[in-house]
Amino acid sequence: IPTENYTVELSDNSSVSYILTDDGYIIYLNTNGDTVLILPPSIDANNIEPAYREADYIVMNNSPLNSGLLSCDTLIISNFADVSKKIMKYTDVSYERVLLASDSDIEIILEV
């Protein structure tokens, strides 16, 4: 397991970054200016570098500590229906819309 941040360039306009925090890795995808932040199950948003706290999409299966530091257009919660609704109720992530993976199939298509 790597012990530092690294980025893989997939094309001229697309990259995937693995960002090491005190709580493990976050994954940050960027393709043609569209961004996706994927969070591990247990993380403190204070430990995420400010440059990675905003994304078009944030995917999580639990509400991070200090979640009010995060913002996105679309929040995707990937968990069982009852748990997802509790997470949505208690998260402070700033978002415009929320999708619960338990309610439907969700596909994020980013062209590379």
C-alpha cells in the first residue's frame, strides 16, 4: 500500500488521484472538469486537503466527521435504505441533490 499521494493520468483531460489522509485514502476523479470524490467508510473531513473537499459528485456510505466542510452538486449515499436515510438526515455535506443507491441503480459516466 502506497504511503503518499499519487495521481494516474488516464488521458490529457482525465486523472484519478489517491489522496492519503489520517483515516486512509480518498479517491478523486477528474475528467473534462467533472469531479467525483469517493470517501472511505470512516473519515474526518478535517483530514481532507481543502482542494479536494468540493466535487461535482461525492460518494459515501457513512457521514464523515465534520461533514459540513464538504460540498457537491450531487451526493450519492451507498448503503442500505434505512441506513442511507439516517445518513442523509445527519450529514452536513452541502449538496443540491441526493441520490440513494438503495433506491435505484446509479451510474456515473465520465468520458475519458
